[in-house]
Amino acid sequence: MSNFILNFDDLAKEFKAERKALGFTQAQIAKNAGLRRETIIQIEAGKNVQVYSLLKAISALGKAIEIVDRRIDYDRLKEMFDES
């Protein structure tokens, strides 16, 4: 999951794409996370699940969540354009 995710629908799509890219089935992720396959199906459908379950599923993919500031960093933006 390398993209910035701003809503649960995007998270669902990224989760499913990452699972498939890694070659895992829904059942394998569920087993590795200690969850039911139905929970993985709900995550991939963008349904509301418990945060704890979501974190366990993401961890089972070998991934983590990073909280970042999505505000524009004007100093960094200036540096990018000054490098040209």
C-alpha cells in the first residue's frame, strides 16, 4: 500500500490489490490475522469493520498504517521547484 489513502473505498481497493499482488487468498489473510474470511471480504468491499480487525488484516499483509500530514508543505514544495 504505497498510495495516500483518504477514504475507506480507496483503502479497500488498495488492500485487495496488495493482497493479490502478494499472492494471498482472502482465506490465507484471514487465517494469518486470526479473523474470519467474511471480515476480509467486508474490508475489500469497503464495509465498516472494527479498527482492530482492520489493523490485524493489514499486519497480515506485512504492511502498516502511517499517519501523515496531508497539508501542503510549502517549504518542501519550494525546494522541489528550486532544484530545477
